[in-house]
Amino acid sequence: MVVHEAMREGYVAATNAVLDSAAPITPVPSPIGSFTDPEYASVGLSEASARQAHDVLVVTEPFDRLPRPLIDGRPVGFCKLIVDREQQRVLGCHIVGERAVELAQLGAVAIASGMTIDELALVPFSFPTYANALGRAAVTAARELLGTRIGIEPFDVAPDRTSDA
């Protein structure tokens, strides 16, 4: 168990005790990581665990192909997404490199909310950021699963949503 999980469970337990209720502790994806050099972080299923129960697509985005790590002189690392091919949902996110622990939070949100890979690919990640690694991995995975149906390019201008109707 990690600190944030202990805090969440303690809050539920204290609330139940004070209010004489029985709110359950619902399972949620809990990111783990360490502020080593380089950092590492993980949330969701490992690749091995995911392969035992799912047909998966694994996509890795190396940091040495991303502008922000290159700008900062920190190109060592990667962001790996594990995606269920059938449901097209993120099962796991694993990062090694600068700001990995922070980046894992975004993976946790995607997993907890049940986002499909194309929904994650359409999130407009700020540029240039380390978080862009997750966005680029999602775009790569979505294109592999959906082909051209995803209909985006990394630097597309938002479509005109105005209507005469």
C-alpha cells in the first residue's frame, strides 16, 4: 500500500465511524513510483498480467523522440501504454524517465474513467511537455487499432464546429 491509498482508506474508515455508515472502499487504479534518477512509475496492469487475461496492444513512446526531454537534456526514458484490443481501453501505463511519477497520474485518470484509447488520443496535451509522451503513445495506439478512423494528426487545428442551422 502507498501513502495516498492509506489516506483514502483512512478517510473512508473515519467517515464510516463518525457517521455510522458503511461506505465501501472502492478499488481504483493506484499509481506507484519513485523519485529515483531516472524516476519510474506505474499504474494499472503490468504487460505480463494484461496478456494473461486480454489481447493487448503495447505501445512505447521513447523520450528521446520528444521535444521537452530533449530541451531539458533528459532524453532517457519512455512511456508505455498497454491497451485492450477488443475494448480499446487503457489497462496499464508505465513510465521511466523525468517526471514519470507525475505522468502516471494522467494514466490513472484514463484508466479510472474508462477512457477508450481514441478518447485519450484526442486529449489536447500541452506542448512541449513530458505529458505529451502519453498523448503520442495514445495516438500511435489509436491509429493501430482504428486506422485512419481516428482522423487526427498531432498538430491538426481543431475542426470548425460552427453551423448555419
